[in-house]
Amino acid sequence: MICYFSGTGNSKWVAETVSSALAEPLVPMAAYYGADAPQPTFELGATEHVGFVFPIHSWGIPPLVVQFIERLQIVNNPHPAVFVIFTCGDECGYTDRQVNDLLAQKGWTSRHVYSVQMPNNYIVFPGFDVDSKALEEQKKADAKRVLPELIEAIKTDTPMTHYRRGSLPYIKSRMIYPQFCKHMMSSKSFSVTDACTSCGLCAKLCPIGTIELVNGKPTWKEDCTQCLSCIHHCPTRAIEYGKVTQKKGRYVYK
Ligand SMILES: Cc1cc2nc3c(=O)[nH]c(=O)nc-3n(C[C@H](O)[C@H](O)[C@H](O)COP(=O)(O)O)c2cc1C
Ligand code: SF4
Ligand code: SF4
């Protein structure tokens, strides 16, 4: 099973590629998010893995994914073969250590924790923007080359090293990431402009159902994973995050 979470499609593409190469089913982690959601409980086939594929958020694991991994139950295998693939725009800090600690709490380990660099979708903080078209294409081409190698390593259980830690991991993962989880899981800075055509795509694609169309315009409930699916997928660029995104680019994986 390949458990995935994705805002703008990078991790979904990785998850779908891995799922088809290993012939193992996809499980959307967002379907198990929230107080009323069912406990994720699964039985594994004899050679089946538990794979996790998701984006790096603020040099750490998105809280939705943390919650999923904590609650996940595999009823017929106490020590499944686990692999983890992060997608990142640039670097992952100590997310590998965070994931290993999280797995250890379940009595699980993983010999395969990898990162794949993909186009950046983080635009809601000053100084961060999408990549140039050339860099976007370069990253996608590099990812297409490396992903089969990672899949082969997982299939044959031959671990390889493929991880972008980057600079100052302690500050980014141990100091900034907790602040991100504490203060940023909110939709309060989103707004919609007159460019909205009431197409409903933002609401349809929000992985946790936070957006509702009221009188044809999106309104946001409080809860938000900051996946940025809504702002990037809007076909008329009608969604902004405060003022900071007015001059920023938009990106979805195609
Ligand atoms: C809230 C948020 C925080 C992010 N933080 C990081 C980061 O710390 N390091 C990084 O390399 N990329 C970061 N990114 C970029 C994404 O990890 C990257 O673009 C990823 O491939 C997006 O995957 P998706 O299309 O499946 O959502 C961040 C993106 C978001 C939305
Ligand atoms: S995706 Fe954009 S145009 Fe469509 S309803 Fe949402 S804000 Fe309006
Ligand atoms: S409101 Fe937007 S950023 Fe928040 S979870 Fe929904 S799609 Fe993602």
C-alpha cells in the first residue's frame, strides 16, 4: 500500500509511479483526517509494503501525515516493510530523523527513507516563490530519472542514499518546524477576488473539505493543512494569501 498526501500533485505523481511499479494500491491519507474519520486499519498482502509519500512542509512532516502514521494499524503484520519518500522543493532538514522516531514509536523501522526534489510550491512567505519554468522542467526530468532507481532499491531491499538534508537542519527542523505546526495550520489568511468564476475546483480539490462555496464563492473553515492546493489550482488566480501571494507564481504538477 502506498499512503500518500499531496497538495499540488508532485507527491501524487511519485505515489502513482511507485504504486504502478510495485503493483500496490494507493491510500489517500487525507481520507483519514479529522475527528470523525475512520481509523486507518489495513491487512497487508504477503509481499506488500507500507509506503508513505508526501511533501516536506517547513523541514518536517505535515501534521496530517504525522496523525495518519500514528493511527495506522496493520492487523496481520507487526513489522511491515516500510519505505518513505518525501518530495521537497529544496531540502528536508531532519525530516528523516523525525520519520524514524515516529516509526520507532510503533515498533517499526525503515531501511528506505528518500527525498525527491520537485518543483517548489511554497509561496505564502516573503522570499519564497515557485521555480522558473526551466528549473521546474529540470527538477521533473531529474526526478523521472531517479525514481526508478529508488523503486528498484525498495523492490530488492537494497538501501541507497538519496536525501537532501540542506543547511542548518537543527534550526529549520527543530526550531522553525514546531512553530509552523503551532501557528500556521489555519486558513484565515486566504481570500478570494472578483476573478472567481464559481467553478468550484478549489472546494473539490481541498483534501480535507475545508472549502465550501457560499453564493458561488469559496469560504474557508478554520482547519487547514497549508497544502496550498486551493491557491495553486484556481484557474483564474482568484485566491490570495494575505497580500504576499499577489506577485507570486502558481504551480501544479502536469
Ligand atoms: C507549507 C509548505 C512548506 C514547505 N516547506 C518546504 C521545506 O521545508 N523544504 C522544501 O524543500 N520544500 C518545502 N515545500 C515545498 C514542497 O515540499 C514541494 O514543492 C513538494 O514537492 C510539494 O508536493 P505536492 O505537490 O505533493 O504538494 C513546502 C511547501 C509547502 C506547501
Ligand atoms: S477555483 Fe478559483 S474560480 Fe473556481 S471557485 Fe475556487 S476561487 Fe473561484
Ligand atoms: S484550504 Fe487550501 S491550503 Fe488549506 S487544506 Fe484546503 S486546499 Fe489545502
